[in-house]
Amino acid sequence: MAAPGNEAPVIIKRKKVSGGDGHHGGAWKVAYADFVTAMMAFFMLMWLLNATTEKQRKGLADYFSPTVPISRVTGGGDGMFGGQSVFSQDSFLEMGTGAASVHPTESDKSRGESGLLQEGDEAAEQDQAFTDMEDALMGRGGESMVTDQMLKHVITRVTDEGLIIELFATDDHPLFEGDTDRPTVLLRDLVRMVTRVIAPVRNTLAIEGHLRAHPVVLANNPAWDQSTRRAHVARELFEFAGVKPERIRRVTGNADRELVARDPMSTRNNRIEVILLRE
């Protein structure tokens, strides 16, 4: 039998490791993600409140409002919605205060809670009215209200501000006599023609005077005073032609700051702009 050796026995220790003690199972990550999401939504809300107008905030609020009216103003019957009858003039189902043909409001149409639909309808109506006036001015609708000679001095365009009617001068046919503010016969005829075209609408007006640049740099640039005087002369001509004074919202002189021709000294830059402002 062999003698026992002097080697020490090998002892193996097995250590049991717990799976969730180190990071608590990861639940804190979910809570942290919820916190970050909430903070992002909060700062997004603060940014929207600062970057939007009152009308836009009203539209956003109405977007998330319920769209089914429950006894707001009138109902459609004598049940849970209230009201008398679906055929009653005073009991039509509506989002807010509105009217039908028998009891019309000032705008002769129902208005929703947000007013966005009506605003879009009014914008479309104004665009159509501007288009009709452009057709009347430029002779696209059959009978032209402008002679061929006058048509050479009229340009129209629709912008976000409204319908701009540009009355401009040429080398042979100026709008004012020389460098004065005395209007020519051409400008008087153009003003009367524009007045007839804009008579059916109630939009307010803005009148702007523009001048060409001077060939030399002057110590006292007369363009500001001259363009302002010409704009006021145009205002007086419009009022004399039949435009009510309360329809004119502003009269400004822009000197030579808004040129339309490539050559700053071109006569084409001498013009009067009549802006039919959007309501």
C-alpha cells in the first residue's frame, strides 16, 4: 500500500451570485426615461406658448377639444341633447352661436367653436374677390374697364397683405408733373378706374408712394418728403373719386427704398401702390 503524500487537498468554493442586487433589476431606467419624456413635453409646451400667437393657441386648444356638442347652445330634439325639434329654426345642432336664413347673424353663417373653418372660408372669398378685381382691371373677363393706354400703367398681384394695385409711370407718360406732386391726367383717370373696381368691397386701403433713385448723392435726400407728398395727393384723389376716408388705413412714403426696376434711376420706379388689405 502506498504511503500518503504531503500534498494539501484541493478545496473548491462555489460562490452564489444574486442577479438583481447590483442594479435593482433596471427599474430605475424606466422611471428615468419617463422623467426625461415628461420634461421634454414640458419644455415643448413652454416653447409653443412663447412662439405662437393668441389665435394659434386658440386653434391648438380647440383641436384637442371634443367635437360633439352636448347641449352647448341648442340641440336637435327633446331628448338628451335638449331643444325642441330638428326642424325648428332655433334648434339646429351647432358648435356655437350661429344662424340660418331666417335668423341670420352679421356674417349670415354659423360660426364654429374655433372659427377656423369660417376664417378659411373668408380667406377663400377674399382671394376670389381679389381675383375678380384683377380680371376687371386687366380686362380678362370680357369687357375691360381699362383702356389699352391705361393698361400699360397697371400691375396687380395678390400677397399675404392683400391685393396690390401698382400704378406706375413711364418715360412718355408720368403720373406727376416733373419732380412735383401735381398729378397728371393719367393718374386722375387711373384713380377713378381703381375706385370703380374696388367699390363693391369693404376692405380698407393702404396707399404708398415710391420714387426712383437720384443720380447723385444729396446731403438732404428729397425722396422721403416727395414720396410722402405724392402718397397724400393720391389719397386726396381717391377720396374725391368716392372712397370713404375711413377706409384708408395708412398713407406712407417709401422714397427710393423699394425699387422694382433693375436700374435704380429708371422712371419705372416712380409709382403709387394701392393695397387692398385683407380683413
